[in-house]
Amino acid sequence: MEVFTLLALFTFGIVVGSFLNVLIDRLPQGESPWRGRSHCDHCQKNLAMLDLIPVLSFIFLGGKCRYCHKALSIQYPVIELVTGLLFVFTFLYTSQISTSNFELRTLVLFIIFCSFLVIFMADLKYQIIPDEMVIMLVLGSLIHNFSTNSNISIYQYIVTGIGAGLFFLVIFIATKGRGMGFGDVKLALVLGLFLGFPQIIIALYLAFLTGAGVSLILIILKKKKLKARIAFGPFMLSGAVISFFYGGRILQWYLNFLR
């Protein structure tokens, strides 16, 4: 029964992932995800239903458009597969730690992590963090924190979010928007609201650490110039996911290391 449940969740996840691809490509362009048919990025030909089957269409078409035969972005099947795996992993996680509000918490985490994926790719491709996804994260974070039945007050999450947002706002003002975009300020606020303290510290530490490392590698490989701006949102989100699932273990390891 559990195998069937996980398979159903994975299948549902890749279908949701197909819609996330629509959000990734349309929201940064100011386009409605509800209007207009999906089309090829190259020839602009409207795609038929057989071209839109998650993962399978990409495989059957050999990763190429049926009409112009140009290569399709690997983004589409990857996001679909990642969403499917994320649904399965999240379900397994909540089933182990939640004794009450299990269904609500699982659903809210699905929404939160789907928003993460959209912001991750939108910032990576267009260096834009869609406000629609930020609003979704605010609502999802509030509902999630209310449903956890933890000893941490919702006001502590709010204060943590404001603190993280102010920290990034100072960087934004000090660098005049060159070191950090205002979208990163909003994202930091929401991640603080979602994670709380001290998980947000772990998330931001990992973000700055990996961001600096990747930037250095890109500069050495001459893929980016020293003053080139690199999307920081993906690093913040990666740090947030790691901190959410493993922040307690990381903190415990660090405290043991100090002893």
C-alpha cells in the first residue's frame, strides 16, 4: 500500500512539475500562466497534448521539438522529476515526524517547496523572483508554523523573518543594489518566517558559503567576470532546504565540535 501511495505521489508530482515549468517561464515575463497554450521556445508552434505529457513526451521526442526539431530545454523533464521526488521525500519526512495535522502540513510543504522550485529557476534564468511566489511562501509559511504545534511562538518566526529581511536590506542599500537585489531581501524575509531561529542562520551561512564557492569557480573558469552579478536566490533556497531537513543535526554537530 505504501509503495502504491509513493508511486501515486511521484506521478502527481511530475504532473505538478509540468505546471511549475509554465510558472517558471511565464511569471518573470509578466504573462498569465492560465491563458494561452504552451508553445515551442524556438518556432513558437502551439504544442499538442501528446507533446505535453510530463517526462514521457521529452523521451519519445528525443528531447527535440516535433515541428522544428530543435533541442528542447532539459529544464522541463528535470523540474518534473525533481517535483515528483520532492513530493515523495516530503511525504516520508512528515509521516515520520507528524502525529497531528499530518495532511495539512504535508500539503503546505508541497506548496512551499513547489514555490521554492519556481523561484530557484526563475532567478537562475531571468534573475527575477516573482512576487506571486513570494506571497505564496508567506501564506504557506504562516499556515505551516501554525500547524506544527511547536513551542515556538508565531511571533518569533515573524521577528526572525523581519531580522533576516533587514540584514539583506542593509546589504542592498550599502551596495546600491549591486551586491544584492531587492528580490533577495524579500526572499530572506520569507525564509526567516518559514525556518525561524536558528535554522535561518544555518541556511544563510550555507548560502553565502556555496555562493562564494560557486562564484569563485565561475570566475576561475572565466564564465563570469569579477563584478558580474550572480543570482543569489538559488543558493538561499538550497540552504533553506538543507537547513529545514537537517538543520537540527548540523547545529548539534557544531555544538559537539565546540566542546
